[in-house]
Amino acid sequence: MSPESSGNIRVVIADDHAIVRRGLVDIIRETDDLELVGEGENGHELLKLISEVKPDVAVMDINMPEKSGWDVMLQLKSEKNKTPVLVLSISTKEDFAMKFIQVGAAGFLSKASAPEQLVEAIRRVSQGRKFITPELAEQLAQQLDQDIEKTPHERLSPREFQVMCLLASGKTVSVIAGELALSVPTISTHRARILEKTGLKNNAELTHYAFRNKLIE
């Protein structure tokens, strides 16, 4: 029976850790209504799979080599690709999750979540719905109830947030410009705005801030 007529939810996954990827593969293969149609270990491979296989759902890690999960989301958004993407992360911070939801992710799930949550999340986003864990939903509700002031990085645009994470990971302005296909002056402008909006003084403080807020791992 062909994938198109099987009625199963066709899934592709991407994670640079082979053990984690194998665990995801096992969960999908053990679930009757899910079908694995491709797997990769970085963002480039995931984008290729999405383009060629046209899955119902893509499941990906955030921190991948060559092209990160954040880069993947921004590229899919620029291409107006509507493939539902379920993001997996070690971080459970609500502001980090919301950044991905804002740029088009269909769901955000902690890697520590039970397999049942992963299956539920894949099913939900395949139906065009959003998925966040109950714990994350509670954190978001509390944040709204308290009406707390935004943290500095929440004031950043999606592109500025991306550049901040790349700077915090130790990459230079010229390297970032090459990776994002932007000019060095443009990245320098983003850097200046990031420092202004966050009140930080230099890249060292950016790195410390990013680690403290679990924006990079």
C-alpha cells in the first residue's frame, strides 16, 4: 500500500544525536497510525526531506549542526512552507518555546516528555492544531495572569533573536553573515540593536545571558 493511501501520518525526523534519533524512530514505528518516511541529522537534511518527501509532520531538535532548528523555521517561513513542525528541546522555558511558535512551529515538546506525549503531539499538529505540554501551558497562563514585564530577549525580533543566539555560541559577525546570506554591515546593525534592547555591553555578556536563560545549550 502506498504512503498516500495508507491513511497513516507520515513523519520525518531530524536530530544530530544518533541515540535520540533511534528512540524517536522506535516510538514512531511502534505506533500503528504513524509512518516514518525519512530521517536526518541536521537542518539541511531536514529541509531536503520536507521538500522531497512532503511529510505530514516534521519532528526536529533545536541544536543541530550546519543549520539549526531556528534556521530551519525561518527558512520554512520565508518559503511559506506549511509543513507542521514539532520542535524538541532540552529547554522548557516558556519564552523560548513561544519564540518558535511565533515563527511558525506547530508545537514545542521537552525531550524529557513521555513517548505518549510525543505521539499525541504528532497527531495533534497533523490536524492543523498547536501543541504545547500541560506544564508549559500552565507556565504561559501564569505569565499572562501575572502580566510580568518582558525579559530583554523577548523584545527582539525573530531575526535579532537568531543573531543573538549565534553570537552567544561564539560565531563572529562575518561567519554569521555567511551562514544567513546577509551582509556584514547588516549583521553588525542587528548586533547593535540586540545590545541596545537587552542592555548588554558585548559578546561576552551576550553569551553569559544566553546560558543563564537557557537560550543555548
